[in-house]
Amino acid sequence: MPIADMDTRHRGLTRAIAESYLEAARVCLSRHHESPVAFSVADGDQPTKCFVSWEPPDARTQGAWANDIDTTEAGAYCCGIAGIERARELFAVRRAETCTGADYYVGAPGSGVDDLEDCLRLEVSGVDSGSRAAVMQRLAEKVQQARAGRSSLPAIAAVVGFAQGLIVMQDVQDGS
């Protein structure tokens, strides 16, 4: 699963943002694993196995990312966006606005240039050291958040479980 150089594939990520997310992901992954590690990407009932490789963070990087909450959030953006790329060949095209119930708009290559009509919303979250049950509980919460968002676009919720080596995704059905 490619977590490096994401700005070259995802128009919604600048180089600085992609590198920042990568740094956070390296810290999160190194808390629990050595590179490379097998991750399970579960998109509905279709889990696939992939490998994630990264350079271990040095002490300076670990110190810069000492806030566990911020680090887990930013690392989850990296791995969640890479996961949706791997599972569905969707790419981040733009950051989502506040109150949309999502973090990013994603779409097929070339989508979202003029408008977001052919895009989906992507809500991402991360669980650092929780169990599989904690990851699934967070997914249920993120599905509800996306469903409540002020947007008519369809959505996907994705949760990265760093300790579990797991990314789970679920389409968000309209609650009305």
C-alpha cells in the first residue's frame, strides 16, 4: 500500500501535507510494527492483504509527533487515503468543508476538477492501540457522522486500526 509520495497521485494533497501525514503514519506504524507489515484492507466483505513499508522515525520525528491524538489523526489520513486508493482506485481531490461529515472528497482520476458532482465524501479516523472491536465501533460512529453531514454526496467511512494492522471501510447509506 503506497503511503509515500501521495501528493503525486492525490490532487487534494500538497507535498507538505502528504509529507506531514507520512511522518505521522511512520510514528503510528512504528509504535506497533516493524517495516514492512501486512495490513488487511476490508472494504465491505472483501478483505485484501497488502504490505506497508516505511522508514522508522528518528527521535526528532517522534518528538515532533509526541501528541498521540494528533499523530493518530494525521497518520490515519495517510493510511486511510492510501487504503481507498488501493481498494477502490479513488484519489483525494480536495479537503472537505466543515460540517460535511467528511474529511476529503475522493474520486476517480480526473474527477472533481470543475465540480464535485462525480465525487464521494471520505470520512477517516484512526484507532492507535484498540482491539478489532474498538475499530469496528469507531467505524459505526464515523458512518453516523458522515450520514449526518450537510452534503448530498454519497460517502464512505474508513477507520485505520494501527495496532491491528487493519483498515475497514463502509459505504454510508442515506439515513432518510
